[in-house]
Amino acid sequence: MKKLRLNYKILKYVIISIFLIFHSLKSFATDEIIFKIQGNQFTDSDVILSLLKNIPQTINEEFSNEIIKTLNKSNLFSDVTVNISGSEITILVEEFPNINNLYFNNNERLKDEDLKIIAQEIELSNYNEPKINSFVNEIQKLYQSFGYNNVSIDFYEEYFQKNNTVDLYFDINEGDITKINKIFINGNKLISKQDISEIISSKTKSFRNMFANNNYKPPNIERDEYLIANYYRNIGFLDVQVKSQVEFLESNKVNVYFNISEGSQYLLSKISFSDEKNIIDQLTIDLINSKINIFLDDNKFFSLDNLKVLKKEISSNIVESGIEFFEIESFEKIENNNVSIFFEALPIVPKYTNQINILGNSRTFDYVIRRELEIIEGDAIYASQIESIRDKLNSLRLFESVRVSEQYVDENSVNLIIEVEEKQTGSFNAGVSVGTLDGFSIVTGLKERNFYGTGRSLDILVNTSEDKNEFKFKTTDRLSYENDADISYKINYKQQDFSKASSYKLDTFSSGIGIGYKINNNLYHNIDLEYVLKEYKITNSSTASDSIINSSGNNMSYLFKNNFRYSTVNPGFIPRTGNFLNFNNTIETPTSSSNGYIRNLITLKQYYSRDKSVFSLQTKLGNIISLNNNDILTDDKFSLGGRWLRGFDNFGAGPRNSRTSYVGGNNIAVTKLDYSYEISNNSNFPIFINLFNDYGVIWENKTTPSQSDNNLRASAGFGVKYYSPIGPIGFSWGFPLIDEEYDIKRMFLFSVGNID
């Protein structure tokens, strides 16, 4: 019994001991970490503690390092020390001085306000040297975007100990703008240097392009690499590589080298369309397949841009069938330089636009961008629309870059973010043209595509020569939010001297309004209504035609013009590939001073290129008829000669009463055949040998001129075309093969500025 009592007592002590030990361990485990903040005169302790909420709770050396790392990352402190004593953590901080004011010296190109905006964007609020260096780098990048590549920036501070603040002073030495001396394009075999020069934004100055902006801007060079590569890829060179090099010269100029590795040109072998989810009716599928077959017939090589157009047309067909919530996924399969495209229509869960936010347009008004959008707040949105918005805004040529992104609000709602980077949209041009046909003329012009940020274009042209003076003013803007049509207003004043050819002078004033729109990427249609006031001045009544004499003085009329223009000609001032077709229909309404007419003119140009050879076929067909069966005025009729029939003078071939009384005709048919071969080797200014053969005929008048026939004219010849730094220069010798005795020949032609 005593033993039992002893064991019970021992058990009691064991239980009590276990309880005390457990209680002690529990107390230790539940001790909270105590933070003490020291040295923070201007930063609230709660702000510092809020930065430490994600710090691990195991107290060790890693715990201390994590605190230091986190607080240093906040950019609030120049130094952080951590001391650990049990569960008590003492954090000693040394604060950066806050920045009170920023001052800038010698900054002429950039305003103080512009520089302070950069400081706000990078949150430069305290004296933190890494942040200040980042600020200096951003300023240098901004200067480089304007061509200042030698800018140097020094800074110093004035410290105020009382409130731990500083004033920062930046001394800026802007230096001179770095200019581009020459641009070298290497490795291009199938695309000419001139065409590539037209694509890129970097330019050089020349006599022909004396007002070009040739500032060296590194971001532009990077973008030019992309533009060249993208141009190649859009005609099937999927493996193209473009790299740039910049050579700095002692004269604060640079030579820029674009080195191109073209690779192979890929063929478009097959396009298929799938609707495995059965969301589209069979009639729409048949229509889509029909479009695909037509597309394959017209497109031999792979082109991303053309495929985008096809994809958009397919989407439009599906929408027109009544289906809205779908996406078209596209896949590429490449085998042996052949590309197969697979389109698949898939149903999607609808997303709706909550807000449309536009950023970066400091100059361009919001409405200019919004009117290009096919959606508004509340509309459904899908990926193809976003792509279409980006392409459409880029096509305005108002922005350096366009980025469109989605910001989700919830599962079915997004904010659409449109970020644009604006670019220079105005240019002033001046040039001269010299030739045996047109004499010496000076052409000056001003073009602005975004007048005061309204998206309105402005085009002013002044052309003066011995026989013609002309002033043009035209402004164009979008017609309405509901469509892509443009409305234009124009005024034109022209003085022409036909004394040598037809014994009269003509002053013409016209004003009008027009509407134009794109039917597709290559086809454009416009309609114009013009008021025209003409004044005929007879210089020799004995040789002037009766119709001109009868119209002497002022004549008023209204013109209705209908024009279709189709072009796939390559960009650049040397046409090498593609087709151009223009149809113009003009109706002059009968008035008290005019009998009225209907005039139709078709112009066709086709270009083919192979290696260094370029073949071209150009044709012009025209007809004019009087609405009252009267004689058409000479200046409204067609004339033959000059550039459209080489070997003959302007107004040199066709019906006339005398050498100074050219009449012309109501109908014309002309064809020009050209073969050009480049004899220069890897030159930025190529030289071509040109062989040509021209045919033309002009016929029919109400009254028969004394020298008139319906006979064919023909000529052949050769020439030289030199695309020089001062502009294109052409020499040609044309020899009439079929002509009439009364025709006026001009076998040698020389021209600077216009050699077509």
C-alpha cells in the first residue's frame, strides 16, 4: 500500500512537470516578433512595417538579409542595418533626402516641363543615385530621339539639413544634332535600293531631297530594320535577316549600313478552311472557299498582309451570315519553301468592351482615333477586331507605332487600351524640273497629314514654268464616324500658254468638293463636283481654231468626275513590278457658255522585273463626245506627242490647221513598250539603258481641220535613265517610224525630274 502511494506521488510530479514543460514551450512558440524602427525621421514606421508583410517568420540570418533586401528595394533609404535579440528586431535606417526642386540649365530643345514629366514617370522623389542615373539615361534617350547623340548631363545637389531635402541641378550640354551622311544597303538582290530607301524612315539630304530630315536617331534605325524585314516577309522572304551598323565620322555625321540576307522566297501552295464546330451554314462556307480559290489564283507568293486581308474578308462573310461570337485561328505549315495556310472557325465566349482608353496622343485629338474604330463601349470584341484596329490606325500614317491591348475587368468585360506614338506628319518640298518638252519649272509644296491634330490633311502646291503656272490647295478629312470615306475641298488656279501650239492662252480657276474611299487595299474610288471658270485669250486670230475664237473671254461650267484607281505597283520612285489601272469619267454640264460633254479616259500600266531587267507596257484610251453635237474645245480634246509618243513634239502628231493651230481629236489610243536594263552595279543611284517602241493614233472632229487624218503614228528609240542625287535624269532619242508630213518631230528629249 505504501509502495502504491509512492508511485502515485511520483506520477503526480511527472504529470506536473510535463505540464510545466509543455506550457513553457507553448509560451515560447507564441511569442510575437517585436520590431523597433530607428532613424526614420520622415518615413512613418507603419509604412516601413507594411513593406515587411511578406518576410518569412523564421528568425535567422536569412530573415535579417531579407529585411535589408526588401527595404533597399523600396528606394527610401541609403542604408539599412538589422539587429536581432531574441524575438526583438531593431531596424536602423538612414533615409534618402527628399527632392524639393529640380532645376535645369542650358536645355534649349526640351522644356523644363518635359523633363519634369520624365521624373514623375520614373518616380524620382528622393536623392537616390541609381534613380537619378536612370533619370539621366531617360533624358539622353529622349534627346537621341531628336538626333542629339552627343548630349552630356552633369548634376549636383544643394542639401537642406533641417528637413532632410535637396534641390537638384542638372547642367545639360546638348551638343549638335548628328546627321546621316550616307545610307548603304547591302545584300539586296531582288528588291532595289531605291525601293528600300522609300520604305525606311531614315533619310539623307540631296539636291533632289534638300528638305529631308536626315537626323540620326537610333530608334529609327531599329525601326527601319523591322520595316525592311517586314517588307521582305510580305512578299514571301520568310527567312530574311536585316542587321544595321553605324559608322561615326569625325564631322558629327554617321554612315548607316543595312546588311540584308534575303533567303529564299516562299510560295503559297494551299489554303484550306475548316468549320469542325459547325457554326457556319454551308452557303457561307461555299462563298469562303470561292474567295480562297480566287485568292490563290491572284497570289503566287506568301504575303502576310494579303493573308490578313483574306482573313478579314472571311470574317466579314461570317458576320454577314448572322454569327458574331467566333474567332478564326490560322496555322502555317512550311515544307520545302512552300507554305500551306489552314484557317479554322471556332466559337468563343463573348467579351464586351467596358472602356476604350487612348494613350500617347499628345497632339492628335481622341476623336480622330475613335472614328477609325469599328466598336464603341458596350460592343462585343474579339481578337480579329483588335488586329484590325491596329492595322487601320497604322494605315493613317500619323503614328510611329500603335499598340492595342485588353485589360480584363471581369470574365466577360475588358477595357481596350490603345497606345500610340506620334510622329512628324508635315513636310515641305522644293524641286526643279528641266526638259526639252516643258522647259524649266520650279515646284514647291507643303504637305501636312494631321493639321493641328485633327487628322485633316493639307496639300499646297506651286508649280511655275515658262508655259504654265499653277497653284493648288486641297484639304481632306473623314466624312463621318459611320464610314471610311474622305471628303476633300480644293481650289486650283492655272495659267497655260498654248500660243506656240494653238494660238491662245488659257486661265482656269476651279473649286470643288469630292468624296473618296477605299474599296479594298488596292482599289480606290472618288467622286468630285467642280465649278470651273475659264478665260480664253487669243494670241493669233488668224491661226486659232473657230471653237477657241468663239469661246474667247470667260466661260463657266460644272464638272462631275468619277474616278477608279487600282494599283499594285511597288513602292518607290522606280516602278518595277505590279499593275496600275485608272478609269476617269468626266461630265461637263451644259451652261450658257458651254455645250457640255462626256469624257472617258482609261490608263493602264504594267511592270515586270527580272534580275536587272524591267519590262513595261503603258496604254491610254480616251473618248469625248459633245452633249449637244457641237465641236469640242481644243483644250478638252486629246493630244498626241511628247512623252506618250516619243520622237514627236508636244501637240506634234494629229489633226491641225497650221503649225501654230493644233486641234487634236475626240478619240485617242496610245501604247508604249519599254525595256530597261540596269548597267550600274550595286549603286544607290542606278543607271538604266532604255529601249522603246511607241504607237498612237488620234482621230475624229466635228469640223475637219485642213491637215487631218486617222493614220497610225509610231516611233522607236533608245535612251539613258540616271536616278541621280539631284533627281532622275533622262536622255532619249526617238525616231518616227510612221508619221505625216505636217507632224512636228522632236527626236531628242532631255529631262530632269520627270522621265516617265
